[in-house]
Amino acid sequence: MVAGGESYGAIRDGVVVVRAGRIEWLGPEVDAPAELVADPATSVDGAGGWVTPGLIDCHTHLVFGGDRAHEFEMRLQGATYEEIARAGGGILWTVKATRAASEDGLLAAAGPRLLALMAHGVTTVEIKSGYGLDLESELRMLRTARRLADEYSVRVSTTLLAAHALPPEFDQDRVGYLDLVCNEMIPRAAEEDLADAVDAFCEGIAFTSEECARVFDAGARHGLAIRLHADQLSDLGGAALASAHAARSADHLEYTSEAGVRAMAAAGVTAVVLPGAFYFLRETQAPPIEAFRANGVPIAVATDLNPGSSPVGSPLIAMNLACVLFRLTPEEALAGMTRNAAPVLGLQGELGTLEVGRRADLAVWGIGHPAELAYWVGSNPCSAVVQGGLLRGGGAG
Ligand code: DI6
Ligand code: FE
């Protein structure tokens, strides 16, 4: 996936040599230095398939209590996502279930969802809070996310999304809730190293751009990276707001204007597209992909795995949806889950491409051409995963 060369940065009949968790050499097998060719006992045979960087799912909400299958039924009867949210369902429904869950309960519920992503080649996953909306519940979600990394030996990046919805107890006191977020939640999450970034939902049913700006200022003061759920259901100028705060990414972006795209390009903000939410909410306006391309805005793709708008547990299905619904090329979709996803988590130079010195997170696929990763729907050609130089579930490395 190194940009600029052959499509997909492909190396044919290649060998990847891994030592101490990093890529030590890679290239065509015929060129491999003899002293580096490992003995078969510590090798993984790709068997004529393909090896890619381990997939990076850079936007998920995979820690939560309960589910929202009943709202799926309501929406199919005609209710809209926003109507359900304004009637106290939606995100607040999941908040109730998440507040009622213990840390162990959240961990047990999230485990199978994480394993499903991992089985499809994911080696790094971002996990947001945002279903707690009080100090203890938000920190509990983030602690659960950190614990998932240890329990499942996978890289996890965490994001505090306390500005996801206004909790019922602050119904009449927006400023009071933002005080809590900025003066207590952000400092505690940063102090206890529970969050790597801060995110907010800039939307009519959530927070205004001024309110999100307050959250960003507090996050930046505490050394957290900035992200934004921007322009998903309407254009509140989210892309420009994220750009003004030097965000790593602006995410969703269905309603982003041309001016918003130009602001992102100037500020070096990555566009994270989330076709699972577009699909599941039956949205009709796609993000301005052509404008991202024309302005050189890097595009990442993620599952947005969450119980309300994107119950999508497969990165390959997200890639397929990005191609079919947003007309990304299969190569762009794969770059969106590798090379372009790494900077969203501040991991450029470490992950996202196969190059000497990068961390050895690799996925091995039983496919004849890399376009197949975005092509098959619902099957899983992932045949092996190497995480930090170790074969998952095996001994080689
Ligand atoms: N946008 C989304 O699509 C998710 N959060 C957000 O801000 C949905 C969250 C949910 O409906 O539970
Ligand atoms: Fe999201």
C-alpha cells in the first residue's frame, strides 16, 4: 500500500521478513538476502494469496450496552432516526443500557464484536466513549476499551466522545453539561491516560459548532487529538470547524460543502467516510468524494460500528459499501482502511503500509487479486493475521 508505484503498491511473489515486531525486509522472494530467509518453522506461507497491512478501523463505538433492534423495526415502519432521537430513544436509549452495565458486562458484550473485526484482518481499532454521558460511565467505557486491548492483544486507540448527546439530567442546562465535559471529564480522561483523542457530534440533535469548539479547546489544552462527527445529517459547517481546530479527521461528511472540503485540504484533515451509517439510515446524499479527490483530501473508511446507525461488524463490508454507495475504487477503499487510516490515529510512520521499519501488523488473504477484498460480500478470505510480529493464535514469529 505504499503510494505512488504500482497499483496497490503491489510486490509480486514477495517475502516479508519480521524481527522484534517490525518489518526488517520485504521484496520479491528472488531478491531476499539468504541470511534473512527464515526457517519454515517460523514462517507463514501465504500460499499464493496476498498480504496487506493489518486493517485499521479508525472509527467505532464498539463498547456499549444493549442493542437497538427495536428501533430498526420502528424506522422500517417510517420513523426517522432524528424523530426517534428527539423522543428519547436513539443514543439515549443506549446510554440507559450502558449506564446500567458494569465494566465486566461491557467488556463481555464488546468482546465478540471485537473478535469479529479481528477475524476480518483488523489489527488496530479505535473505540469511542459517548454512551455514558456522566463522569463515571464515560471513564468506565474508556477503561473497558483499554482492557480490550490487553485481553485480545490488539491495538486500541481510545476517544472521549462525551459530547455525543445531551444527557436527560442536563436537559435544561446545556452549559452545565459542557462544563462537566470540559472541566471534569476531559481532565480526568487525560490524567488517567484513558483517552488519546476527543470527539464531538456537531448536529441539530446534538451540539452546535460553538459548543463543539469549547470541547476542542479543552481537549487541546489536555494534549488530546481532535476529531469530529461532522455534517452527517445536515451542514452545520462541521468540516470547517474541524479544520480550524487542526483536527486529525472529520467523519461522516455527507452534507459537507465545497468550502468545507477546501478548508480540510488546507488544514490537512483526513475525511473518514462511514458508508455503514449512510446505508443503514437509508441516506441519499453521499459525501463529496469527487471534491475530496480534486482537493487532495485523504479518504479513510471505517465501520462506525454502533448499535443505532451502523451495526456493521466487518471492515470488508464497509469497504464494499464505500465502493458501491460512494464509488470509491477498491484500491481507495483498501487505502482507507490502511495507509489513510493510520494518520487519523496519529500512527503514520508506524502502521498502514508495508515498509521496512514499520510495525509488523499484517493480514494474509486467500484471494487472487486485492480488489476481491472489497468485492465479496459477507465471506471472509482472511487466512492469517500477524500482530506485532506474532502470528495470531499460533507460535511463529
Ligand atoms: N453518528 C452516528 O452515526 C453514531 N453517532 C454519531 O454521532 C450513531 C450513534 C447511535 O445512534 O447510537
Ligand atoms: Fe460515529
